[in-house]
Amino acid sequence: MPMALLYFISGTLYSIDIKGSVDKQVYTVALDRPFAPDLMQLSESVTMALDEHNLSLPRGDPVIRKRRGSYEYRWGDLKRLVVVQPTDDPLKVQLTYRQRSPLTQIMRVHRAEAGSVIKTFSLSMVVALVFILGSGVFLAVGMPKLRRTALLSLGAGFTVILAIFV
């Protein structure tokens, strides 16, 4: 039930364009050596830069991804994200630090961007919800007194969905 409420409330807020806020800060960081997709070197430089600017370190494991013909360093968790991208100067990188508000963190849960544990809970909730709704339809169609109303409701629902997507 708590997970369902989280999805219902966050979905409603998302639908009326209330998504929270992100405090974004961009810095230029000097490197000791020219930029290379070296996880250890970048992690060390990022940690020093964050300490220098009194910014909290994210949890999680940093990764390097290939992006747009170059490399990008990403280190983040639900609350914070650090992205490092190369610049034209090989001895400097652009560090972007994002700190998400609690509402933005909830929206990340809603969009299944909060890790594998939350994804597992979400999928479990989906299966349970489909089972509950399916068993309700099965029971309603199986009862002669409710059969006509249930079939009309199902037909109307499918017609509306088809009208929306066609």
C-alpha cells in the first residue's frame, strides 16, 4: 500500500507539472594529467574538487560511459549526481553537480530511476495490481447479476483507450 500511494501521489503531481527542483552547479576542474577515461584519476580529481567546494559526496559507484564520441564520468545516487565531461582543454574538465530536492527524489522513484531494489518493489506492485484487477473482473463477469455491467464497463474502457491511441 505505501508503494501504491507513492505512485498515485507522485503520478498526480507529475501530471500537474509539479516535479521538484534540482540545484545545479557547474565548475571547471584542472587535471594533473590530460583527460583520459581513467576511473581512478577522475575519481580522485572529483573528490578533491567536491571537498574544495564543500559539496557532499554522492553514494554509489562511479562509472565512465562513452557518450557522443567522447567519455563521461558519472557518480550519483538518488539525492546527488556528479557528471564530468572533457572540455577543449585536455587539462580541464567540466564538473556538473546536481542536488535533488526530496520531491525530485520521489519523482525519480516514480520513473524507476532509483535502483534495483525499488524496481523490484515496483514490479511486484504491478503484478499484484494486475492480479487484483484481473480477479475482480473475473468475479464480476462470473456473477450473472454483474455480468452485463462488467462487460459494458470493460468495453467502454477499451474503446476509450483505443480512441486515445488511434
